[in-house]
Amino acid sequence: MIDVCDIQVMKPLLQQHGFHFSKAKGQNFLTARWVPERIAEEAGVDASAGVLEIGPGIGPLTQQLALRASKVCAVEVDHRLKPLLAQTVGEFSNLEILWEDVLRLDVPALVAEKFPGLRPMACANLPYYITSPILTALLEAECFDSVTVMVQKEVAQRIAAKPGSADYSAFSIFCQYYARPEILFDVPAGCFMPQPKVTSAVIQLKVRKERPWQIDDPEIFFRTVRASFAMRRKTLQNGLASGFPELGKTGAGEVIAACGLEPGVRGEKLDIAQFAAVSNEILRRKRHV
């Protein structure tokens, strides 16, 4: 197996195929072997798993996944990598590469087709510029046991943030609605070529089989969350009045009081259960208009 994390191996390989890194595609290749090994290990990949990998690059994580899983399906948008991946991971009979944009795929249908009888997982070293759309697609697919990704450290902190913290955001709530996040470890910039300007982190999102909150209408719930964070450092009352003009400021205040919250509370202080209560109360009022 070619050690694609060894710069002495990687550089001649890239030169041989005339490959140049694409800034537009956010390409940073791993040069530290322990990183893909630890991602595959801590993700819990084993013979019971079928793994969807997003963006294999030249294959360091792909190799580690294919050594452990029953089946790996890697999705790569950059066709220039075809000859490189043929060389670095071509030996694995349990690996299939799809030359597609994952955001254009029907992920649940793909997982059902490729991983029958297996525990479906997603693993990826995500390009920074497209982290949120891909994570959103993977979580909304609701077909994985877990999603383990390497992202910018500040994004990982935002995903795992607690109510009231500086990193807590609408995206925190979105991710935590679908999954239980845990930051596994940091990856310094020196582990990549070319080196990014930031530290990365590997985060695992264990997808919820059931949700412990009563949410009567997910669309109203997420609209409530977005409205509450759209005017950060403003009160929840102002956010709701802006996001639900039909409520007005008076109606928003009544919703907050009905949920037993302080009149001047800010949206970033609320946990998911409290947002659920607020959205359910808004829905109740809309139905009685």
C-alpha cells in the first residue's frame, strides 16, 4: 500500500500526474499518517460498517477506511484525481469511487443501494468552504449511524457549543437536533500540504434514533431558531417579532410569557427544549388565529 502521507512519496506522485492543488476546491492533503488512522479508529469503523467518504483526495483516509470497513463508497468531484486514486487505492476490492458532486446525489437512496445489511456511516475531511452544506445534507439524509468529519476547529466548536456560549448558533441547534456531537481531537496545520492558516478538529456526530423533545412542526421550530439568532444580542421578543411579523411585539411577548421565560431573555440562552416550547406555542397561536 502506497504511503500517501509521506511527502517523499506524495510530491513525486503529484508531479508524475501534473496535479496542482485547487484553492477553489479547498484542497489540503494530509501529510501525517496518524490522522487518517485515528479518524477511522475513533469513528468506530469495522467489518459491520459501510462508509460513505466525501472527497477522498489522494486517498489517505480512504485507505484506512477500506482496511476496516466491509464497503467504502467514496464521492469525489475532481476528475483530475482519477489516475492518482487508481494508483493509491486501486487495490481495494471493497472500494467504489463515484465521480460526482455529493450535493447533487440522493444520499438516502445511495446509502440504501450501496450498503445493504451494513451499518451506514459517513466520514470525510471536508473542504472548509463547503463544510456547512455537506454536513447539512448528511444530517438531513437521516440514514447514517454516525457522521465523523474533519473541519475547521472553530466550526467544530460551533457545532458542539452549549446554550449561552459565544459559539452557540442556529447551526449548533441544527446539528444537535439531528445528532449528539463530540469533538474527538485537534489536527494542527502542520499536518497538511499546503498548510491551512487554521487548526482543524475531528468531530463525530452520533445521529439520534429518536429526539427527546416534543416538536410539533419542525419547519416552525427552525424558523423560530433562525429568527432568534438573526438579531444576536437583541432580545428573543425582538427576534420573534421580526421573524413572525404576524405575532408582532405584543404577541411575541405573550409567547415568551406562556413558556415561562423571562421577558428580556435572549435567544442564544435557550436550549433545544426551550426552543421547542416556544415554537409549539407559536404554532398553537397560528392555528387559533
